[in-house]
Amino acid sequence: MEFFVDTADIKEIKRINDMGILDGVTTNPSLVLKSNKNFKELIKEICKVVPGPVSAEVTATKFDEMYNEGIKLSKIAKNVVVKVPLTPDGIKTCKKLSKKKIGVNVTLCFSVNQAILAAKAGAKYVSPFIGRLDDIGKNGIDLISDIKKVYSNYKNLNTKILAASIRSTKHITQAAMAGADVATVPPKLLEEMFDHPLTAKGLKIFLDDWKKTKQKIL
Ligand code: G3P
């Protein structure tokens, strides 16, 4: 499973990347707004820090402009993945960018049918939004399992499932169990992934006993 961080906060990206467990980054216009930074400069900075795929989202809604935005974003760095929405214009843009060997992440996916369209358009990633489905009383994780099932029925559907809108550590576990290829996780949840009371308790016992030995490793 690949592990992406879902943020445009460069400090957080650097901190997490230093742990050595980060495969990529996803951003979206709302995260860019939060960062209060120039979008293109921010993407350039992130791409310098993280060698893996960095999703940068187009904001046009019509094909021509969307495609041109995608080309522009892809020129920022080799590891930029252009993010497009799951609309007819987005799918057309995906197909054309993919043909040019530009990686595309099709976002705002809420159904298996939409995921089929993304795969048919040659998307490198499709992003089903787990949390937002849960918000409306559906089961977001079921969508991950369903897309996985459908994609594995066909050799020509090679799009990776990128579990997005992850709101809890339980979502991360469930997405992994359902076979998501990637999970994009908000930094706060990454901290929570470390937590287990028995880890903290066990470490305290080991360190107390070590003190009693009066030894040093260094
Ligand atoms: O990757 C998309 C994600 O950022 C959306 O998350 O929590 O705003 O639904 P959320």
C-alpha cells in the first residue's frame, strides 16, 4: 500500500517526509486556500521535498481550459499528477493528458460507474471519497471494495484506487483491508496511527527496567 499525505502544509509535509514513510502528496483547492500560499510555487516546493507523486488540481470546468491548466501544472515538476474532477470534461481531459503520459488523478469519485469511467480514460489514480459518502449515510469503504472487485475483473483497468476523504484511523485500516492501492491521510491521523495504550505502557516498563540495570548503550 502506498501512503500519501493529504495536505498543502509544507511544514507538515517536510516533517512526515523525514520519517521516511511518505510515498506522495495530494492537495486540493480547499487545502491550498488553508495554506495561504501561491498555488504553483507551493506545488513546486512540495515536489522538491517529496520525490513521489504530488497531486495538483485544475480549477477550470471546461475541457480546453482544463487541459491547458493540466499541461501547465504538469510542467511545474516531473512528479506532478494532474487532478481533475469526475465530470465529462474532466474525463476527456484525463484521456488526453494520459495519452501524453501525464499522470492523472480523477477526484470526487462517489460510485463504481464513475470509477469505471476514470479507468477507461487511463487515469493513474481514482479518488473515491470515503468520508463524504459516510456523511450522507452511505458506507464509503464499501465503495473501495466494490471498485476493487470491478477493476480486478478486467486486465485493462489499471487505475490505482486512492482512498481519499479519510476521516479516522479506522478508515485507514478498512481501506487497506478493502485493497485500496493508496490511502491519502490528513497529518493529524498519521499521528493517531502511532497510538496504542499497550505501546506506551510497554515502553514505560522497558525503560524503567533499563534504568535499573545502570547500563548505557552509547
Ligand atoms: O483528498 C480529498 C480530501 O481532502 C477530502 O477530504 O475530509 O474534505 O472530505 P474531506
